[in-house]
Amino acid sequence: MIDLNPILVLGASLSLIAIAVGVSVILKLGFERSILWASARAAFQLGVVGFVLALVLDTDWEGLLALVWVLGMVGVAAWVTANRAGTRSIFPSAALAIGSATGLSLAVVFGFGVLPFEPIQVIVIAGITIGNALTGTVVSADQVRKQMTEGAAQVEGLLALGFPARKSSMFVVREATRVALLPQIERTKVVGLVSLPGAMAGLLIAGVEPLDAVVIQLVVMLLVLGTVAVSATVVAVFTARAGFTPDQRLRELPGRR
């Protein structure tokens, strides 16, 4: 175990947070509360997760509990996505998209022996995959809601010309998906040139051979990119569909709850 003073380390890590908050206050940017709340919430959640994870891995039911943990992460990610979209009706589709893509990723990683099939490994890989998918689905859902509000005239114009709802909203889906995927695509393009990904860095620190670490990281990154692409696209499509009434009229998607 690394010998460190947690209070001292956490205090030092808050230095940039303090600077960011100060800049926000001085320039009246208005995001200081969000930064402080996000930092406090992250500290609390990680503390709880660390405590619970230690309990999970210390039982005879660690395999089953790991599966429950992964399903719980999928459920939370789908709920956050639906909340951002402003409609709970997309929860099932978001859960199915994220869950299916994550399941396929786990099958590849452990089915081909990329990593040993252990509960902690399952939770870690699922967490990486679901975490990145959540970023994509949240942006995708938010973009659809925003564009169907700001571009309502264009959508209604296409409906008036006789286009069905699916085709009338396709330009919204395309743009929302593009915006959602752009960060992940660019991150994948420059991997290794700008920064070493977390999984690879952890493997190198643990003493894994560099080429082996590269292969594992590449497998994970490609699976993550595919998961984000599939999840973000499915969420964009179903969020756009939720923006229409059964009789093909545009309805307003409420803002984030």
C-alpha cells in the first residue's frame, strides 16, 4: 500500500479547485457552486464506493454482487440520460443500449482472456465502459432536446410538407450524434500522443510489460469507442421520437429535472 497522508494529499489536490472557484467569482462566470458541489459529491460518492467495494470483495458472493453492481451502474447511467433528455420514456432504450454494449465489451475482454475473469476486473472494465457511454448519451440527449427546441420551426416545416416524424428529426439526430461522439473520437485519435490512458498507466505502474499494456489499452479503447457510438446514437433516435405526439405533432421536451 502507498504510504501517504490523505488529508495532505486531498488538500493539495484542492488547490486548482480553489483557483477555478476564485476565477469564477472574480469574472462572475457563475460556475463556482457547480464546481464545489461536484467536488463534494465526488468525494462522498467515492468514499462510499470504496467502503462498499471492500465489503463486496470480502464475501463469498463477490461474483454475484459484482454482477449486481454492474447492473446498478447501467441503471444509474440510463436514469441520468433520461433525466437529461427530459423524458423518462427513453430509460428502457438507454438501459438496453448501454447494457448490451457493455455486456459485449465484457464478453470480448474476458472471453478472449485479455484480463483474468475476476469480480474486481469486471467492475473496473464495466465502470470504464459505462462511464464513457454515459458522457456520450448525456450529450446526445441534451443536444436533441436543445435542437428540437431551437430548430422547432425547421422540424415543423418538414412535418407540414408531409415528411414523417422520423425523417423530419433526422437532421437533429445526426447533429446530436456528431457532437456526442466528437470528444471520444478525437481522444481516440491522439491516444499516446497527448496522454497515456488511465488503464495503460495503471498497468505500467503495476509492472505489466509495455506492449502487453498497449494491447489491453487498445482493446479497451476500441470497445469504449464502439459503446459510446452505439449508445449515443440509440439515445439520440429515441429522444427525438419522444419529441413527437402519436399524431405526428412536435411536442416540447422539458428541460433537465
